[in-house]
Amino acid sequence: QVQLVESGGGLVQPGDSLTLSCAASGINFSFHIMGWYRQAPGKQRESVATISGGGVINYVDSVKGRFTISRDNARNTVYLQMNNLKPEDTAVYYCSARLASSSKWNWGQGTQVTVTS
């Protein structure tokens, strides 16, 4: 059974930093593309960043230069380092995992990130 457990969300001020973590179990981690998605109130869920097992990374334009995704295959964990946070980054952030040969994403329960002054 696939389990993705996020941690690290919180309430911060503009310009602050946060690091999200996602611990995965029940999957062959190194063969999975890992991703962070977010959903703000009233908006559709969007992809923030993805990283393949081989380290190929993609970011949505709005976070380039501020967010960094990384993975530790030995710990079955993916991270999202978020710097210079903005109010528009406020959302529930979801960890996701997809086997490279599949189109099905598995999801964590989400962690709230709120950026406000």
C-alpha cells in the first residue's frame, strides 16, 4: 500500500523559508517520479515541481529560482525547499508519486502553507 506522508508546512511571513518533506513507503522509490503539487482555495491543483528517479527536474515558472526539489533515494524521501515565500504561495501542498511507466499519481494527505504578513 502506497503511503506518502508530508510534513513541514506552517504559517510564515513573506520572504521567509520553509522546507517540506515527504516520506514514501510501499513503493520502489527510486523508480518513481516524485512531485509536489499545490491547491489554493478556489483554484485548480497545479504542479509545482517534479523530480525523476534519475534527477530530471521541472518547475512551474512561478517558483523558479525560489523553490528547490530534491530527493534522497536511501531515505525514500522527497523535499521541497521554499525560499522567499510570497502570499500567492499560500496553498495546500501535496506530495505525489508516479511510477515512470504509469500515468497514475498517488497522493499524500497534504500540508498547509500559509504566507501572510
